Amino acid sequence: MSQKALVAGVGMIPFVKPGKSESYDIMGAKAIALALEDAEVAYDKIQQVYAGYVYGDSTCGQRAIYHVGMSGVPVINVNNNCSTGSSALFLARQAVQSGVVECALAVGFEQMQPGALVSHFNDRPNPLGAFIDVAQQLKPAPEAPMAPHMFGTAGAEYLEKYNVGPEVFARVSVKARKHAQHNDKAIFRDLVTEEQVLASPVIFGPMTRLQCCPPTCGAAAAIVVSEAFAKKHGLKSDIVILGQSLVTDFSSTFDQGSMIKAIGYDMTGAASRQVYEQAGVGPEDVDVCELHDCFTANEVLTYEGLGLTPEGSTEKFIADGNNTYGGRVVTNPSGGLLSKGHPLGATGLAQCTELVDQLRGRCGVRQVDKPRIALQHNLGLGGACVVTMYGLNAA
């Protein structure tokens, strides 16, 4: 793969609670239109489309795309749980970088239902069955919601392993709300205190309600092009994908007796190491990061999995303000999944949108100071972890 893959345009619609959104196809079409407008390219220039969603029937991607155009190009539907949006981006980037196409579209959307995530197919094996088994072996709770059970158990394991208090998680929620207050596309923009976070209803283990991302509806999209295509059509060529990796589970996910491992810690580490090697930079070079904070525990674990701080040091990392403005790396300036929201299929492309906007210096009050390297982390249990690095194109 020798061609550079550039992000010519991005777009996302405001995220909202279930019941407050338009239908998935309209949301997807609107996000696509925004990305095309941002890239200043017409739909008839798109050569492949990757459409990501988790909850929906087959060919939902086509249903959304056809509102924008019907040019006969391939439309591939993608489902990789919560990393679906980034998986669609991975495929679009791969198609462009390999030279198969010069202009690809990745779109993600989700029309979610209220409440905790549930399986919709109960007449066949659950793809998360092995993960659920690990959680039940470590902390039996047959009636607990699946995701809070797993991430809450991992959070409890972290607190015990490093002898820290639950405040380390609560501070993540406080920071998320502080960042989201200036993001008009985020669901939760009201500030909260550490005390409010800890006093909110317990969901599972150390995870309280204000430490869990909300079910969300929304859509986001990105246009990925080759450098030659951008030059030929006069498109923006300032943002380049420096590295990208999609990693699935290792045996350590299940045979270590660790919920931290079961929720993707080793996938995060492996994917990030591959990306640092591809890009020729290290975690110390990252200026801004959008990471998968579905629960506060996962943000804490991900700091360490990405190498942003050594294992067991996140308490000090947060206390020193190294995860926010004025610190070493601004994490989730959008508010993250906790405050911006988490429409599963759209999340990875919403992260992409935020980071491209940050690198282009168009985030207003929440603008990070002159970022040059941006890192994205999107995790799906089952499992798939996508890590992507963006930078300013030197050409």
C-alpha cells in the first residue's frame, strides 16, 4: 500500500436520545450530505461506500445512500459492534490506500432504543457468550445488564489491582461534561461534580449512572480520497491518515481470568503499537485523542492501553490534568461517548469528524492549541478494536 489516504471531508448531525431522532436512513443521508459539502465533492465521484450500523436489517446502508444518489457503485454494509463506524472507515481507507479506488465514502448511523443493550436474536448462540461467561465467573450477576456488568467488573479489578479509589473514574465524567458543554452536537452538556457522579445510582460495581454512556441516535460520515484525486479535483488535502489498525481478540481475552483483558485491553495495546510503528511516532507525540469511553472505567484503562501513561499511573495522570486542556494530551474534547453520546454505528465516524475538525482548527471554544497529531480509539466487544492516527499532510 503506497498511496496516501486523505480525509477530504467529514460531517455529523447532532446526537439525540432515542425517540427524538429522525429515522436511520434520513440521519445517514444528512451526515453524508454534510461530508460531501465539507469535501466539496459531488456524490457521483464516490467509487465505493461502506455503511456501518449495528441494529438494523440487511441493506440499511443502501436505504440511506439512495436518498443521496443512485450511481450503481458498491455499497458494503458493516457491523462490528461499537467499532462499526471505524471499521467502515478502515475499509474505505484500505480501498484508497491500496489503489483500488480513489474516492470512498464511510458512513455510520444508528437508531437506538431506550435502555441497556440487549440481544435481538435469542434463538442462536450469542456472539458475546464467551465474554459474558468470563464476567459471570468473576462476579456472578445473572440479571445484570450485559455491558455494565463487564465494564463494571473490569473497573473493580482495576481499583483492586492498583489500590485506588472510585474517584479516579468519577473525574472522567466531570471532565467529559466540561468538554461537552461547548459542543452543540452533544447530548449531555450540563456540568457535574465529582460528588454528583459518585452519588448517582449504582449500575454495577463502581459504575454509577453518570459514568455510563447513553443510548443514542445519530449519524456521521467521512470522505476518503487519494492525494492524486484531491489534486485533480481541487479538494482539501491537509489531513492524512498516518496509520490505522483493526485488531480482534487474542487468547488472553478469555484465558487470563481478567475482565480487563476480556473487554479489549490487549486489542487496544496491539492496535496502538501497530499504528505508532506505521506512523513513525509515539504516544508522547499525540496532541489530541478521541477514545472509547463507553464507561469511565474504559477511559481509564484505555489511557494505559494506548501508552499515553504507564500502567497503573492513571490516577496521577488525571490528577495532574494531563488528560485535558493545558495538559499533555486533550482526551475526548467532544465530550466523548459519555457526554456526546454513543450511536453505535456512528461513533467511530463521529470521532473522526472531531479529530479532523481539531486538526483544521475549527472547533471554536473547545479548540485544542495547534494540534498536529490526533489519535482515535474505537472498541467493539466481540471483538474488534480500531486505532487510527491522523496528521497534517506534509506534501
